[in-house]
Amino acid sequence: MKRAAGKARFLWVDDEMELLKPYMLFLEEKGYITECAGNGHDALEMCRSRVYDIVFLDEQMPGLSGLDTLARLHRLAPHLPVVMVTKSEDEGIMNQAIGKKIADYLIKPVNPHQVLSTIKKLLDKKELVAENAAARYLESRVRLDEAIQSCRKTSDWETVYRELVYWELELEPTNHPAREMVTAQKAEANLLFGRFVRKHYEPWILQRKQHEGSDSPLLSPDLMERAIFPLIDVGEKLFLILIDNFRYDQWAAVRDVVSEWFSCEERLYFSILPTATQYARNSLFSGLMPAEIAKYHPGLWVDESAAEGKNEQEKQLVRELLRRTGREYSFSYHKVNSHQEGEQLLSRFPALRSNDLNIIVFNFIDALSHARADSKMIRELVRDEADYRALTRSWFLGSPLEGILREIANQGYKAIITTDHGTVRVKNGVTVVGDRETSTNLRYKRGKSLSYDPKRVYPCTLPENIGLPSPHISTRYIFAMNYDLLIYPNRWSHYASLYENTFQHGGISLEEMIVPLVTLTAK
């Protein structure tokens, strides 16, 4: 999803591809690379796998029309300049094209020098926009540094994280050195955030019921009662859509699409530790900390050492939470692991309308995160956070989730999009020694005999103090911070190189712990 540095690259979409050769040769002489697509569908596929600087789009094509292709291109890559090429000067067509935000238009027959003039104008504009974004960031950089250093409350960290993500996305289309500056600022923020969590996490857990006068953030076990149930209590029919491993920056990458149908009220909440599905999602759906689930519902808690799935009891956990809080909601629970399962759910949408609460869990992002560690192809496709966001957007636009959201909006229902935890790209190996019963996650370890550098992790010697089950009296937990991954000393180099730059979860970072909670109201 990257473009090689140097030459600008264009995509020209026209069903009469043989007529494009003179333009391609002309542009090649000027130092540009031009690729061709014979129809709108091929163009969209090419834009999903490669970055272009400009798309030239024929207005009159069989099949998917130029205007339809334009609309889909804009949703797939909203910052990509599109030049409409048309035989007609029909005012209605041009108004539609301009309304869909074309960057420019050309009337056939097109003179090559007209094309060159358009290119220079758009590339200069793109450069100016990039320079403007970089200049605005540089003006705010010192203030942001000061804000990072002075974070004292959870709300301070939420504000800082929002701003860091904002600048990441603003600078994403550029190659300006400011991008690396933002990356360095976020690394510094994560270093300080890890220290902040080490100091405050245990008090958060002990005081989480004391909302008034407490700096404890909204945590996983309180999400249902404090953010979900109040909407249903006042008569709303609600869809709770949980996308596993869905970071705040990934939400920001699809916000504009969702905003076509909904007004979006954004909040952030904190995932509990470990920021892993077994712990965080079970806590969210049960309204309990993991240790409480194991104590009060031992049949619904699957220990980490067990072979069976760790999230097979989610529907029953929701049912127990409703019973415990005296709510008699009708609800449904659906887990979507494939495109086909999503399409089947979409086809059954009318049957969901009678429920007070419909919970839908999408596992694509989690599957992508794990696949990146195992698949060379995925690792090449998703090399950094920008690629991760771009692939998330491509998935979202082609997934049944988009259709489900459209149906929810058409019916005027409310929805909440959230997640159980985020994920972080790990870079630095940290040695941990444990016995055979020690857990295998790369961002946290649970075991009886753990040896580690206490400066590089958040150690917990009393699991009950942070609401975690303790199968043995000597059970301990440790959590990785920053961009570290926890590796055993045997074959250390092999595993460090295997998992370096992969996306993992379970530990402490802004990306893993501070996650989106977005209330959607149909427009």
C-alpha cells in the first residue's frame, strides 16, 4: 500500500485503453508513471493495493459508470485527487461530479499539455496542503510536548492521545519529516503513560465503583451499566457493535463513512489488563472483573491453560448481567468471523428489530493482527500504522458491517461502535524467564516462577488487587509497556525477529488501553 519514493504515479481509468498509449508515453517522458484500468471495478481493486497521486477517470464507461466509480473512490481514499475526463459538457453531469468532489475535469479530446498542466496544478496543491499540515503541526509541537509531560489525570491522557492520532492522520498523506516527529512524540507519550498506569492502575480497580470524585476512568466491566443500559432504559432500541482489536485511529480512519448516516458522539474508555480478548471482552459483557467471573460464575470462566475457546460464554455472561441488574431486555448475540456470516446476518436483519439490544461482534481486525505475525504476504501489505488503517478502511467499505449500519440508520435506531481492547506494533524484545505453565502471550505473562527486569514491565504479585484470577497462591502477572514484547531466552533472536513490527495486545500502551466508544444517532 506504499508508493516508492521519487516518481509520481497516476491511474488512468478508461474502457478504451488503447487510446491512452500516447498520453502514457508523453507522461513517461516527463518523469511520471501511468497505469491503466479498463473499468471501475479494476480501478477500485488497484487503489486498494497501491497508492496513486492522481486518478484520471473517464465519465462514460459501461458497467460501473464514472460517477459511481468516483463515489466509491472517494470513500475508499478520500484524499486521492480524481480528474474527471468527459466527452460531454453537460451541466448536470458536471454538477454531479463537482458535488462528489472531483479535483478537476478535462473535456475530450484531451491535449497532452492540458493533462500536464492539471498534473502540475494538483501536485503543487497537494504539496502546499502537506506543507500547511506540517507547518500547523510544528507550531503546536512544543505545546503538545508540554501537554504530554504534564499529564496527571486520565482525561489528560485521553486528550493527548486524541491529538496525537489527529496529527498522525493529518500528516499521513505527506512525506514530511513531521511524520517522524509525531511518531517520536507518541513513543515518548507511551513511555510516560506506562509509568502513569503502573502508579494508578491498582487504585482504579479498587475504587472503580466510586465514580464521583475519583479519577478512575470508565473501565471494561462498567461499560454496559454506564454507557449501554442507560440508552435502553429510556426506550431506545440499541445495536452494540464490538469490533475486536479496534483502535481509536482505526475508528478515525472510517469516521467519515459512518458520518454519512449517523451523528457520531465520541468517547474513550480504558480496557482492563491484560488487554486481551479473554479478559477484557469477558469483563465487558459480564460487568465483572475476571476474578469476579471466576468466583461467581466458575462455569463461565475458562482458565488460560484450558484448551477450549476463551470467549464461548459471552451470550450467557450478558444474560447473567441482565438478571443481576434486574433488566428484562430482549437481546440477541452474534459473532461474525467471516464475510459470509456477516451477509447471513444482514439478510436476517428484520428479525432483529424486535429486540431491545442486539450485540454483534466482528473479529476481522483481530484476525488481521494475528495473520500479520504468521503471513509474509500480510506483513508486506501492512508494514506500519498507516497501512493498518488503510486496510481497516478497505475492509470496512467492503464488509457486511457497512450494510448493517445502513439498515440501522434507515430504521432510525441507535448504535454503539466500540471494542474490547486495541493493539500496538511491538519493536523491542525483553527477556522473561518462566516455567512450562507460563502463558504464551507476548505482551503479558502469567506464571508462578517469573524472572524479569522490573524496570521494563508492570509486575503484579497480588492478582486479586487488580481483579485477576489466581489459580495458585504464587501466581504472578507481568505486563509489557511501550513497544516491548516479552520473549523467553531460548531462541531469543529467532522470536525477536519473527515478531518484531507485528501488532500485539495484552500489555500497556495508549493504543491498547484507550479505545473508542462511539454512540451513533441516525441522521
